[in-house]
Amino acid sequence: MENTNKTRQKLDTSAIVGLGLLTAIVVVLQALAVGIRFGVFNITLVLVPIIVGAALYGWGAGAWLGFVFGVVVLFTDAGAFLAVSVPGTIITCILKGALAGLAAGAVYKALSAKNSVVAAIAAGVVSPIVNTGVFIIGCSLFFMDTITEWAAGAGFDNAWAYMFTAFVGVNFLVEMAINLVLSSAVVVIVRTGQKMLRK
């Protein structure tokens, strides 16, 4: 009984430390991502620690890391949207991050018993899709009039075409590929290391 309690306490401490480190990585990556641009695109790697945390510590950890991501976005990269609707920006930023982490954790948990590599890959696919999907829904609910004006100013007849070209487009595909490869690799490496330590 005493050994079981010590093992459980050691695992809890390890999870707290791991989640703390991943939280710090989320903050740093998102804060740095604002200044890193490839042409007109702003590529972020912040979904990698969110997916890793969701796979290692569960959907609640993924939701927490996504929440932190959303808060950092509010303070670093949401100025144009905050000027249009403060509540809409807060809701969109927080929900897109938290739901992306929650979805990654839920998908990983559902598939990991059968194959942890497939589970990591699926989580790496689902997280950016949910993140971008919630962002698009938030844009359509809270910012469509402004986006229509921006589209007209950019020479687009269709606000949806502008939104997918300017906000999603190549940026989404590049981020998904990078996050998919990195998060899957990190999860597989960490899980393999954990199995080796238990032996």
C-alpha cells in the first residue's frame, strides 16, 4: 500500500512538473510566433506542446494548455479583432485554443489503447482542424461585417473567399503539417521513454 501511494505521488508530481513546463513552452512559443513571419503568413508551433500535453496528461491538460494559448493570443496578436468586438475576440480566442487541446486529448485517449502512434497522428490532425474551425465560426459570428469590408478593400467579391485565403489558406496547411510531424514524433518518443523507464 505504501509503495502504491509513493508511486502515485511520484506520478502526480511528474505530471504537475510536465504540465508546468508545457505551459511555459506554450507561452513562449506563442509570444515568439507574433514576430516570426514567412511572407504574409504567421506560422505558429504552439499546437505541438498542446497536443503533447493532451496525449501525455489527458484532455483536461490539453484544454488547459489550449486555454493558456488563447489568453496569450489575446494579449499578443488579437488587436484588430479586439477593436471590433472585445467579447467576440475573447470567446473566439479562448474557445479555439481550449477546444483544440480538449479534442486532441479525447482523440488520443480514444485511439491510444489500439495504437499509440495512430492516436498521436490523429490528435495532430484534429487539433489544428478544431482550432481553425472554431476561429472561422467565431469570425462568422462576431466579425463578418468587418471581414466583408476588409475583403472589399482587398479586391475580393466574397468575404468567405477572403477569409479562407487571408486567414486560413496555406498557413493552415503548413501549420498542420509541421504540428502533425513534430507532435506525433514527440509523443511517440516520450511514450517510448516512459515504457522503458517502467521496465
